[in-house]
Amino acid sequence: MSEKSKFSWGAGVATGVGSMPGTDAREAAKTVTGSLEALPYLPELPARGPGADMIGRTAGLLVEVFAHVEPSGWRISDRPGRDTRRARSWLGEDLDAIEEFTQGYEGPLKVSAVGPWTLASALELRGGEAALSDAGACRDLVASLVEGLRNHLTEVRRRVPGAQVVLQLDEPSLTAVLLGQVRTASGYRTHRAVDRAVVEGALRDLVALARDVTGAPPVVHSCAPGVPFALLRRAGIEGVSFDFSLLTERDDEAIGEAAEAGTKLFAGVVPGVDGPLSDPAGSVMGVRTLWRRLGLSPGALAESVVITPSCGLAGASPAYARAALAHCARAARSLADNPE
């Protein structure tokens, strides 16, 4: 692990991605804290409706940038309205719940927000086109997000004073932004690819913020194929969360370099929707196989990899969500018990 990294949580750690099923904040917080003793997280409950979804939730955090719901999605507004107030109210409920169930807790606590490039792909300007289409709008969004997350992370630390807060940036659209695959409002064209240096620069701003407020760099999550591991490392990201089933052998070199550099790998190996669960050791068999193929030290496996569901659990039943998180914890322990 690099000396700069603060992700020193020991071996055999599991966590979730972010979303949970249902609308009960207390039940979600109880499930998460009860299932994940080493790395619980602040749940998101998108079933409550607009404002509880990942874009609306993060839009509610922005400073001096506001948004409201249109039939096409979230659109930037001149002033805060009902949708902004609702997003902030639901986040307040979630914070109340996690505070209740982490009394006396000391250890890492993960909180999620949409990263700048997925946000710029999803938030519409007043004319209906994505903010991604306007370089100035992207810069304004990044600045607003930095200040909004500064406030949010400070609030989490106040409510859970024993927590080592870990920021997760959700960037499922990042690869599409880099490849010029984000569609315009008409759907007939795509937005021009954003220069990699610009993408890295925005992410570095978020890395600097996270280090300043929490003492640790953020984790970036993407459940899309083609996660840009090397770019994320250059931006200062020291933890990458991904859907393990989407990896191909083309990713081997980037993953091997990331692991050797001390990057924490959050491997999504447990399905995010209802279905049969294998035995815990079977769930991480692919992780062990990859590790051997890369020629990495077996002794470093359980400390380098965090086990998660493949993506959020919003589409699962409450019973399956509980089972999946418990299964992740058991699978992570099996890595620690038997890394070979």
C-alpha cells in the first residue's frame, strides 16, 4: 500500500456500493451497519422518487447551482425549488438514520456522490442539452460540487465523530465521456470526447477536497465496462470500485499495475439483483484466479481487495439485499482465511 493511502483497513473487508431497496431510511441504515462491521456506508434509497435518485441527491448538495425535474431528467435552475428541498430533506433523513445506528462507532464510513463527469452528462442546461456540452458549465459544476461535498463530508464527520469518512464518487458515465459516446438531447449525435487532461484535472480537484476534509483520497465507482484505471491513478484516486464480471483480459495490465501501486480494488462479485448465491469461496474464485494470472503475491490479496455487490442493490428485494451484503462479508473473510 502506498504511504499516502489511508485505506489501511486490514484484510477481508466488504462493503456495498450505495443504493438499497425500499423507502425506510432507518431500516436501510440498520441493515448496512449490521451486515458490514468493517466498512458500512450511507445508503441511498432511490425508490422514494426524484431527489432520492443518485443525480437528484447530488444535485441537492451543490452550492449556488440548483436543479429541478423535467420529463427528460434533472435540469439546472435559477433558484432552489421543491425538488431541491425534497432532495435535501431525504438526505437529512438518511443522515439521521446513519447517525442513530453508528453511535460509538469508530472506523471507516463510506459516503457516495455522483462524480463530476457523470453529473455533467446527466444534468441539463436550460436549453435541454447536457452540461457536458459546455466547458464553462462543466467548470462551474466542478467548483460547485467541491464546495457542496466539503459541506456534506464535514456534516457526516460531525454526526459520526469516530468515523474515518471515505468519499465514493459514482462515475458510470466516465468511460463514455472519454470516448465521446454520451448522446445529445436529440439522440442522433454524441457529444465530443472530453480531453483526458481536463477529466483528470476535475478529478484531482475532488481528490484534493477529500484529502483536505477526510485525510483520504476518494474511491471511484463505475459499473460500466472499460474502467480507465490508469487515468484514475494519475488523478490521485487510490480506490477503484467496479463490476468484476465486466473485466476482460485487456484490463489485466491496468489492474496489475494498479494493485502493485497500492490501489484498493473494490471487486463487485455478488449479483445486485435477486438470484441464487454461490458459496462465499465460490464468489471470489474469479478474484483468486485473476490474482494468480497477474503473478501478484497471494499474501497481499485480502488486503488489496474489498468485496462488494456488482452494483447498487436498489433493484433487489429487501431480503436479498440483506443476504447479499452478508454474503459479501463472508466472501471477504474467505479471501483472508485462504488467499491461495
